[in-house]
Amino acid sequence: MTARRSPSESRQGRDSHRTRGIVSRSLARLRRDPFLLVPFALAGVVLAILDFLHRGDPVPAIEHGGLGEHTVNVEYAGYPTGLRQATVPLESLLGLELPYLLWGGGLYVLGLLAVTVAGAVTIRRALTGETSIDIDAVTSLFGFVVAMDLLQRALGSVDLLQGMGLLLGIPVLVLYFYVMVRLFVTPGLLVAGWGPRAAIRGSDRLTTGAGWSIAGVVVLLGVAAWLLGSVPAIGAFPSTAVVAPIHAVAIVSVLERKNVAGTLAGSDRSDGG
């Protein structure tokens, strides 16, 4: 006698299958086109060097704590990147003398620019097979990366959020993941030439109906970034070189499943489109 599955169980099974499908298609694409690994491998070298510089930097830096004994972290930034082991709080730059301000600010911009360019090249290659990039698209993606980085820093620096118990913490966490899922394909649309507002609206529309499967991808990517980023001294390199290209290609995979990837190259760049 065959047991019947409830609608919720069937839906969860389909979502799990879709999550595996997105990841497996991304890995298959990377195997077919190893060049997709190159941009983020180079970006990983840059981030690892920046971590090394921050450790001996006179500007105060916060170091990633590594693997915890009883906790599992989901390190998801909202765009393809790795996990930095040493980061400088932007408030630490306030009041610095100009040379130190330029140094600290320059390293901050360099790290974000490295993953932005790597993301633009990787997504463009996966979308069209070309390695050329559009400066306007890179600029839009860089703006998105900066905005997401500032959001992450704001959430990590607010004492109220850090001290929330389960009653308030879980709803905030759910809301955060909901936003991250809805923005999942935004980087791909920006690289394709969509304006920022159009890309955000488009991502919200294209992720409708696929929320749980994309949430599964977000969790897998976040845990993998945390694990690889916890490698002593050089964690920024493996987390960026391995997780970030999977993330970038997964964005394209979702767009392809939505039957829109083939038309993105000719999409409207305006925010009204």
C-alpha cells in the first residue's frame, strides 16, 4: 500500500529537488566552462591580501571568529563574494588623519570592487558566453554591492539587533531571509543592463513561486562560505574562489529556469522598463 504525501510534504520535496537542481546545474556549468572560476579566484587572492594587510594595519579591524563549538553561521551577503576574515568598521575611519583615511577607505573600496568586477565577468560569461563587460552595468552592480555591504554592517552594529531574544530575533531573521531571497537575481539583471529599480522589481517578480528553493540555495551558500572562510589565515581565498562562482552561476540558473536568460542581453536598461 502506497502512503499518500500531504500537499505540504509534496511541496517541500519539490522545493528540495529544485534547490538541488539549481546547485547541480551551477556545478555542471562550472565543469563545462572552467573559466567561470577564474575571476573569483583572482578576487579571492585580492581579499586574502587585504585580510593580511588589515591584520598589521594601524586602523582597528574585526577578525572573523572561525568555527564555533555549538553554532553554525550562514554568511550570505546578498551578492557573490567570499567571507573576509578581517574587516574594518567604517566608524573606525572617522576622525583619522587623511593618509590613514585614504588608506582604510581605499582598501574598503578595493575589496568591494574586486568582487564586483569578478561577479560582472562571471555572470556575463554564464549568460552570454562573452567576457566583455559594460561599464554602466559594473557601476550599477557596484552600487548594489556597496548598498548590501552597508546593510550588513548596519545590522551587525546595532546593539538592539544583536541582543534580541528568540521572540524578536526570529521574525527579524525571517524578514532578512525573505528580502535576500527576493533580491537573489538582482545582480544578474544589473549585469544584463537593467537599471537598479527595474532590477529589484524584476528580481522580486522572478523569484515569486521559487522562494523556498532559493532560500535553500541561500542557506547552502551561506554555510559553505562560513566553513571555507574559517580556514585559518587564508579563509577569504577558498570561500571566494569556491562559493562565489557557484552563487554567480546559480543566479543565471534561476534566470534560465524562468526562461528569461536568453533575452537579458537585449533588455531595457531604464528603470522604467
